[in-house]
Amino acid sequence: MPLTPPPLRNDCFSLPAGVDWTPVDEALALLRERLKRVVSSETLSLSAALGRVLAKDVIAKRSNPALPNTAVDGYGFAGSIAEGAHVMPLVKGRAAAGLAYEGTVPAGQAIRILTGAALPAGVETVILEEDVTLGKGEIAFRGPLKQGANTRKAGEDFNTGEAILTAGRVITPADLALAAAAGIDAFEVYLPLRVGVLSTGDELCEVGEMAAPGQIYDANRPMLLALLRQMGFVPVDLGRVADDRATLRARLDKAAFEVDVILTSGGASAGDEDHVSALLRESGALQEWRIALKPGRPLALALWNGVPIFGLPGNPVAALVCTLIFARPAMGQMAGANWQEPLGFDLPAAFAKRKKTGRREYLRARIRDGQVEVFKSEGSARISGLSWAEGLVELGDGALEIIPGHPVRFIPYDSFRL
């Protein structure tokens, strides 16, 4: 029976009483606490499961190695070997991977054995062929050699019945190799999260159209759809809606039947033409989180017919930052994955900056010659900086004075992918 998640509560985005400006870490903690999985599960074959989120722990059906075996090409025998020169007779035949040796190797004798072969009865130790002189029906070599040298124990990697992959993990190519070695041919995984992207505003026009005076091309939608694809979600293009509440309401109603999450850009503040926040406010489902963040302080959060909505700023720089910092880990959790924090690295700054206390800042950045450069302008309208950058520099909530060489936290864009 597929796992079916419970619906989200209508108050899942509400802030505690008295909260005004919300620090970034508190906002993330609230999202982590209140957002739950919204997708059900299915069973997929090994070859079809790459990139999907495990719904159950994967239990090994077979130990690895299944039997004690040799790690090298050489000669196998019982026990250990003392220091000094030794000569040992060879039994007839050999042991090779996939070809079991049926007999028993008597004590004081050796057998030719090849890498990966199961150890025949009577063999506990293997000496490398490079350390042996081969004669007619016998080998000569020097000790000492410990018992068990150059062999692998049964189950030293993992044993039958052991959990080798845990629920919530996004399946990688290496995981497929691990599962295959354990005899696993199928996984129970969560259905991929379907995320709709909707742009709003009279000022927007589509790329390829003739932009009228005062209009701008919609840069957010292609960016967000591509981000979602890279993150392993299923992006759904909900198009562009003008500043008309009836049209917006109809589009959201339709989208609620098609997707698990909705990202909107534009119209999320409190101005006369901010129809996204106005419409959500009318429905009684809106929570506006004023986050102590630069860029992108306002973040509108709501449920529309039970579907979570992230109301992102219309500015592409702020939309990208809010998506990476807030929507990405939240959507990962809704997709059944474990909450994932981006991996950052402390590297020397190649810039100088003075920052006041009170809010966290994210600067477009890249690494050159082992140092972190930041884009020449912090202006959030400079979209070229997004393409120029390879990640973000995160500056903490407190006051800072950065000089060249000072360590700063650099978060590569790749760290935000599932």
C-alpha cells in the first residue's frame, strides 16, 4: 500500500506571537519543524531509481563479500608464516573468481588463487605472486606473513539484514552499485515533487515578444524552472499572469490540482499592485515573514487549497537567494528527503567590506586563485552578477569588517542541489 502523507495544517506558516523581524536561522528552523512530506511512494526498479528519494531503508539481501576471498593474485595456504625462507608444495588446480575449488588444501600445502576467488577449505592466508618464486610443483618465499594476510572476511563490508541505505536519501549512482551488490533489484521511493512556477505583473513580457515601453522580460521563470530541474524536482510552468486578481485566483485554483508546491515571483509585498499577497490575504492563508536578510526580506508563505505557496520577491537576485536559502531545503523535506543544509567552505576574502549588525547578507561570489571574489556591485537589479557568480558568500547576522585575507564562508551553487 503506497504511503500517503497527511495534509498540511492551515497554520503551518504562522509565526509565534510578537515576532516581527525573523532571523534567517529561526525562519529555517520554523520551516523545518512545520513542513512535512507531501508526496506518496511507489516501487521502481534499480535502473529507474536514480535521483529519487528513498521511502524505506534498504536492507541487504546478501553479505558483501558473501564468502571469504582473496584480495590479490597469489598462493593460498593455512595459518601464518614465520620469518625466514620457506618452500611449500602446490596442490593441483586453482581457485578463481566464480569458479569454486571443490577440494580441501591440506596443511603445509598451497594453491594458486586469483583475485576475488573464494578461499578454498584449508586456506586462510594469501601471499602475493610477486613475492614468490615458482618452481615445478612448489613455491619458495620468505616470511614473516600474518594469518589472514591479503584476504577479505565474509561480510566485512556489510552483512545480510543490515540497513545499507536509509530512508530520505537521494539515490546516487554509487548507491545503485551498493544495492546491486546486496542483491537489491527494486526500491520503494517517493514520487517526485511537482513544483509550479508562476510569474506575475503587468510589466512582464515573454522573451521573443516585443517589449513595450516600461516592460521587462520575465527572467525569473526560466531561472526558477531550471533550478528546480537541477534540484531533482519536476518543474511545471504555470506561465505568467497580469495584475488581475480574478485571473490569478483561477490560475492558482487550477495549479492546486496539478502540483505539490507553487513558487510565485512578484506581487509578494504590500503595495497597491501586489496582487499575490492581496489575494492570499483575502483567503486568510497568508503569512508574511519579514526576514532579516539581504537581498529578499519579504517572503510570503501560504496554503492555497492545501498546496504550499512560496511568494518570492520579483527581483531575480532576491528570488534566487530566497529560493536557495529557504525554498530549496523546505521543498526537499516536502519531497521526503532529509533536511539538507548547504555545504560551505571558509576561504580567504579577495575583497573588503564593512557590514552593520541586524541582518544576514548574501553576496554573489566566485573563487579565483584560492580566494573569494564578490561581484562589483551589491545592487539587486544587476542580474549579470548571478551568471558571473559560482555561489554565494554568507555574512552572519552581526557586524563585520572584512579585509582581504579574512576568512569568509563561500557556498557553491552546487551545494544547493538535492
